[in-house]
Amino acid sequence: MNAQDFTSTRPYLIRALYEWCTDNGFTPYLVVRVNDSVQVPREYVNNGEIVLNVSYDATSALQLGNDFIEFKARFGGEPRDIMVPVRRVVAIYARENGQGMAFPLEDDVVAPQDEQQATGAATAAPSAPERSPVQLQSVESVADDGEEPPRPQPPAGSGARPSLKRVK
């Protein structure tokens, strides 16, 4: 068995950190890199990313699956169905203290056979790009000088910060 035969650890880590956040009274936020496979309100996307509050109070029918994260939420008072492929999640963190985990973005690779059928030509499959590991730094190690650790900054926007409300 090689590494490609194993399922991704990403959905398991997302669920674990979500549970840790809720057990400790924190608000779990997801950072998602948006493309055509992500179903979110596009007007809240900033620089190709969206930050989603996935707390119990902000969502309805939340499902943290192995392939997709699905829930219902309100954006600007309007109910929306949200669907995010797990591979598009870049980070999960607690709003209150910034603790969480970042993930490398998985490339959306077209299978070589699909690519050949789409182009109608028999071309060699491109080699997979080299991926470098993501370097994470402990919040405690940053705060050794007695200062409070930096909190993640919300995406810069032109208006009010988007928020999610629970739909019952």
C-alpha cells in the first residue's frame, strides 16, 4: 500500500478541532479557498477565500463528512445552503484565541484519461507539482515574550463583516 491509497486525515482533524472548540466554548471558524466546487455566497468571498463561522449557534444541519462539509446558514438575513469540499478547507481555528490548524491546499488535478478525452489528444500526463510542508508555529512559542499572541485578521472588506446565524 502506498500513501495515495490511504484516506486523507484532513476531515478527521477538522472534526477533532471542531469538537475541541465547542467543548471549550470557542467559536470554530473555517477558512475556505473558493473555486467552482465550493457552494457559498460569492458576495462574501474576499481574495478567493471565505471565512465561515461553523458554530452550533450559527448553523443548522451541520454535517462534517469525509468529502464535504454541509450546513444551512443565514447571510445578511437570507438563508443559504452551504457546501464545501473538505479538500478546499485551508484552516480551522477558534475565533477567541486563534488556536487551530492550517492545511496545505490540495491541487485540483484532472485525471490524465479525462484530460485526454477532453482534448482528444494522447498527451503525456503532467507530473504532480512538488509540495512543500506547511510550517505551523505554536501560539505559546510566539508569546514567550509576555505579549498576547496575534489573532487571525478577518478578511479586509468594504462593508460589514459577514456573520452566520442559526436557522431553525
